[in-house]
Amino acid sequence: SQQGEEDPQALSIQEGENATMNCSYKTSINNLQWYRQNSGRGLVHLILIRSNEREKHSGRLRVTLDTSKKSSSLLITASRAADTASYFCATLGGSNYKLTFGKGTLLTVNP
Amino acid sequence: DGGITQSPKYLFRKEGQNVTLSCEQNLNHDAMYWYRQDPGQGLRLIYYSQIVNDFQKGDIAEGYSVSREKKESFPLTVTSAQKNPTAFYLCASRPGQGAITEAFFGQGTRLTVV
């Protein structure tokens, strides 16, 4: 079973707008990670947030983590057409190496 | 250059045949992973390995086998028992236990059964 579930499944916005994607998970985690995938390619890591952190920033990315609700959000500000991709959250189990992914959000940024 | 390499990029298999996908990394990572991705879907974990000579089943291990004889290599065999093997396969690696770090991915192998 997949640990994370992102929503929405698809999101279409205009350039310059902000994009918010959410992720929910089921069990305790060590950390939560967000990745990006361009069509037909491998995944690229974006940002990692530890279980004892609540918010983290990296450039135009802002990630929040609420362990009480077992949820995280990824905000991309001032989006660009080049941000068009699928975005996945992934969780690393607390006691093992198991890294599991959600189904992803397909983000389309229209010029 | 350090990285993780999957080969081949495209692979065609006849029904009933086994096929092996290669994954090599020179990042000195202990942990390695295999995922399957179907069109428009997320990544599902097939097998993962924490250390040489050890591996665990993921969520969809049936019809697949792996080995981890060397730290750098984690080949995946898709056996004839896998009824629907056509998919995009991704390999990843990350540092070992206690390391709170991200995973690094290869560029994937697209397997098609003909």
C-alpha cells in the first residue's frame, strides 16, 4: 500500500500564480520528502522536512508538516511554465529504510 | 561524475521470458530501491536493500527478484510470473541508516512486453 496520498491529482494554473499541493500519510515517519518528475524521467529531490520541523523554505518552495494530522503541503510561489511536472511526496519509515511515495499531483503552469 | 545509472533505457520482452534491468551507483550509498510506475500513477515499491547481501520485499514484489552482491549494484529481474510487466521502472539509492537525506534516482527503464 502507498503511504502518501497527494491532492489534488491535477492542478492547472497561470504563470505567476501560486500552486499548493497536499500530502497525507498513514504511519509514523522519520522525515517527509518532496520530489519532482518531468514526463518520462527520473525523480529529482526538491526538499526534505524532518518530523520535528514544522516549516521549511527553499527558494520559491515552502513546505509545511503537521505530524498530528499526518499531512504536509508544498507551496510553489510565483509559478513558471518550467514548473510544469508531477510532484510527489515520499515518507521514510521511522525504523527502517522503506521509502514510499504517493500517487502525485500533475501541475500544469500555463504561460 | 557521481550518480546512478539504469540500463537499458528501453527494453522489449517477449511473453514468458525473464529480463534483467540494471542499476549501478557510484555514490557509496548503502540503500537501494526499485519502483514501478504505471502511466499517470505514482511509484510503487518493488524491493529495497539496506545493505549488501540483504533485501526486503516492497509492496508489489510478486513476479520480481533482486540480488545485492555488491554495494554498487542492485539488478532487478522481471520474471515470467509477473503477469503485467509493461511499465516504467525506476531505481534509487540513498545513504545508510541514520542519514536523513534524499534519494537519488536513475533515469528509468521502460519495459514493454511484445
